[in-house]
Amino acid sequence: MLRFIELHNQPSFVLNLFPYLRTAGAILGFLVISQPIFTQCAAPGALWLNPPHTSTEFILDWAHVPGAEQYDIRYWASLDPNDKTIVTNCGPAPFSLKGLKKNTAYTIEIRSKCGGQSSSWGGMLQHTTMNSSGICNLPVNAGLAINGSEIQITWASSGKHTIRYRPAGLGDWLIPAGGLTITN
């Protein structure tokens, strides 16, 4: 009896059965040869920082994974593991992770994207942003306008701000790579 089991995100194999040990026309057994037909999408083995890192930015680096077309970065303040943010489709390395809070410990993970597959999260890194004397200003006169599939967010203050979103307040926050057009 042969049983085929579907294993998600696992290597897939083709099984070839070849008859052997024939006696008087009867087959006494089979030789089984398995061949992989694709390789599992693996996470990068390590994630590290490149200088310079500042009070609001880390420059991340990792070794390329064969077959990976893009990468996702997931990060959170280490003291708040339930408030995760995912930056989609980053790569190739190095990648500048901006908009971090000063003097804050962060946990960062990475995963590979190979065709329609994503690896598990890996390459965990923990590091704290610097405590600079710079002033972080909140946006002034912030406004929001929705027009069909477009959301326009405006503010009057100068400086750098991070925009992120999540569906209905649930799940991880998302920052789409290249998905935002910011004018000031």
C-alpha cells in the first residue's frame, strides 16, 4: 500500500517504485527511490547590524538564501511582544529599518519568500536604539481623507514620521515596501 501525505512547507518528493527479485514471473519486492522536486524555502541563518545605527534606524544585513526572491522583516519593542510590525518585500540586503523609537530595545526576525512559499521566521536579533539628544515631535494638525481605495494622511509639522496599518486593529502592523507615497 502507498500513502501520500501532503506536508505544507516541507520538501516534496517523487517516489519511484521499481520491481526487483522476480521469481517465475512473481514480483517479490520493490526498490524505492525518492527524488526531491523542490527545496523548502529556508529562513536566513543569521541577521546582523551594519554601522551606523542611530536612535531611530538600524541597517540590517543577512546572507542571501538560494531561491529567495524577497524577504519580510518583523520587529517589535522587546517589552511589547504583542505589538509586532511586518515590513514586506524587503531585499536584497542591506535594508534600512527606519522609524524606530530612541533608547528602545527591539527584537527583529526575518523570513524568506520563495515563489508562493514563505519560510518560518528566523535569524532573531535583539538590539537597543541609541539615546540621542534629538527631539521626537508628534505630527501637528494631522488629518485623514479616504477616497475609494486611497487613504490620504496629512500633517503640518516637519520631521520624520512612520506610518503603519493593520486590518481592524488585529494582528501584526504592516509597512508595505514601496506601498507608500510620502510628500511633505
